Amino acid sequence: MPLIRAAAAAKLNLYLHVLGRNADGYHRLDSLVTFASVHDVVEVAPSGYFSLSIQGPFALPLLMEDTDQNLVTRAVKALATELGRAPDVAVTLVKNLPVASGIGGGSADAAAALRAVAALWELPDDHPALATVAPKLGADVPVCLAGRSAYFAGTGTLLTPAPDLPEGWVVLVNPGTGLHTAKVFGARTGAYSNADRLDPMPADMVELARALQQRRNDLTLAAQSLCPVVAEVLAALDATPGSLLARMSGSGATCFGLYADAESAVLAAQLIARARPQWWVQAAGLVNDISGVQVVEA
């Protein structure tokens, strides 16, 4: 019996501009999104009924919640409903990424579950049911489902493929504090920004960092007002040798530093982890495409 495995990669907002607010309360955004090689894992296999098993270093917060509300559960059942069939799959989620941390998390898991179940049920990648279900699960799910570097607009669901980013590395740091997206948006103040996409895409990491320094994450100050340690994380990344840029991803609290090579990133991660052993710190490569699935004959 086939076992389908999909990576739920950490999502990075290289910049995030808030352009305004709609009448329904949702904000209009402009962001360049890419992915890091560190990831959760979603595995699905045929079963007579739906089940979800959660494992991994960050499983506990999810095990303490109602699994019916987990985004993976909701994704699989929503896709089954859209197709008019039973959600007869056994799902295993290996949770390696911090929860509520601004790097996709549950959205990446939901998208990976959709990709894996679609492969199990032999649906084409462009099956309309996937595009219908994804935005209903959350604003980040469509870009995580596409699984490629992209710009997003609107509330996050209007995607434009981005040219491949240059080869590079990141260090991801989370101080062990979750932030709720709605609260961060609610704390945002000040004027709105304009869209500012990169044109053309920089040729190397030094040029990319220089271009991103002209852009922002408009939620950073709001996140720092709710979670002051975010400023400490950014300062720690900035202080490492080889750091080209330090920025918060999404609504936080995870921040990332950009580095030109693996050696610089690994050294930076070691220095930060040694100084702050209570923080989650990971060096990872930038990945332009994480859309594939792996079929394992069980």
C-alpha cells in the first residue's frame, strides 16, 4: 500500500507590506514569499476511516487541542467533501516547526496534506478542488500549496510566481513565544505602505539583501509591542558575522537572517544557540520549489 510523504516547509515573508484594510476587516497585502529547507512532514496512507497522529518536538501544543480543529484535519475533510467522497486516510504529522510562529506552520501543514492526499487519490496538481479548498483554510495556505517562491496580493490569496531567488542560506530563530496573527494586525498602527515588488530579481544574496533593506515587514513594530523579545532576536541575528539582513517573518515571532553561504549560516546559528539555549535556532537553505511529494511503498 502506498505511503505518500510531503514536506511542509517553513514559509518566509522576505518583505510584507500592508496596503490597506477592506470593509470586511481583512488587510490587503504585498509580500514576497519563499521557503526554507527546514520543515514539518505530512504522511498519508489509505485507511478505512480518517485518523490524525501528531509526533515531533512541537507536537504537544497540538495534542492539547481538539484534533478536529487542526488545519490538517480540516484540509483533508474539506477536500473529501469537495470531491464527494469519504476522508478515508490515515495522516501522520511530524511537527518540527514551532506553533504560531509566523513561518506558515499550520498553513504549511494543511497545504502539504492537500498535496499528499491529492497524490494518494491520483488527482492532478491543478485539480480545481484544491484551488477551491485552500483559501478557505487560511490566507497562507494557497502560497504554501503552490509551493514556489511567489508574490502575493489581496489578502494573501492572489499569487504571482516570482523568478527564482539566488542561492542562499537563512538562520531561523524563534524565542519560544507564539503570536496570534489577528492580534498583531490589530496592534498595527500608522500609515499604509505601497506595493513594491523586486524588478528584476537580484542576482545574488548580497544584492537581494540590499534590495530588501528598501522594504519592510510592516507588522514588526506591532509584534514587538506584544512580544518585546522579537527586538532581541533581530539584534542577535544582526550581530552575527556574515549577516546580510535580519527580519521578522509574517506576524512573528520567528525572525530570520540572510547569509550568502552555508558556513556563515551554520556559524551564526551556533553562536545564537550557545548564547540563548532556550531559543529555537535553525540554519537552512533557501528553497524555491517545495511542491513535490514522495511515494513510499509501505
